[in-house]
Amino acid sequence: MKKEVLKRFKKLFEQQKANVLYNDKVIRDDFAVSGDDRMDDVDQASSDVEQSLRMRLRNREMLLIKKVDEALKRIEEGTFGSCNSCENDIELKRLEARPTATLCIACKEDEERREALSADGRRHKSLGAVLPRMG
Ligand SMILES: [Zn+2]
């Protein structure tokens, strides 16, 4: 992969990380404020819901950071942009749509097909156990 392209992706990843870390700070500042308030039960309940929403958002962000970190590591190692499975170059179009992708389109489709097949297999089995066979 060309150096300029790598640089562009590196910048993108660093921006993504900075965004997440900024959000993280906003969330923590928010927590600090609500922690000082005395709340009745209703407020407490809605704050619990809010808190679990925030935690879910945070988990998603942590996952993104992990992926971005892995991608940055691949840039350092010079393996960024090659498929983890077949080691061919991942299509640039695909990387632009999904910069943290680690599989080329063909391998990704393969993987999805296998997952669909095994999900299908499970479904057929459980259906067969519940429904009597017709005919
Ligand atoms: Zn591949």
C-alpha cells in the first residue's frame, strides 16, 4: 500500500480515537454532576436507564478503540491493508468504507456464508425437534 494512503488511514484512526476519548470525557463529567444531586426514586430509575445506555455506548466505543488500535498496529507493522485470511490486498474501496476491516471482500463473504450456513443448520435442527414432519 502506498505511503500516502497509509498516512491518510493513520490520520483517520487517530481522529477516531480522539473523538471517542473526547466523548468519554463528556460522559465522565456528566456523571460527576449527577452524582452530587440528591435524587428521588423516579430520578434514580431514569438515571439507572441513562447509566446503562451510557455503559452500552461506552462498551461500543471501547470496542472501536480496540479495533482502531489494532489497525494502527498493523500500519506500524506494515501489514495494514492485507487480508488476514488469504494475505491478498484488501480492496481500497472496502477499506474506505470500513477502515478497520481485516478481511478482503471474498474472504468476508466466505465467512458470512459459513456463519449463515451454521445458523441455518441450527435453525433446521431446532425446527425439526418442535414440528412434526409433514407428508
Ligand atoms: Zn482474503
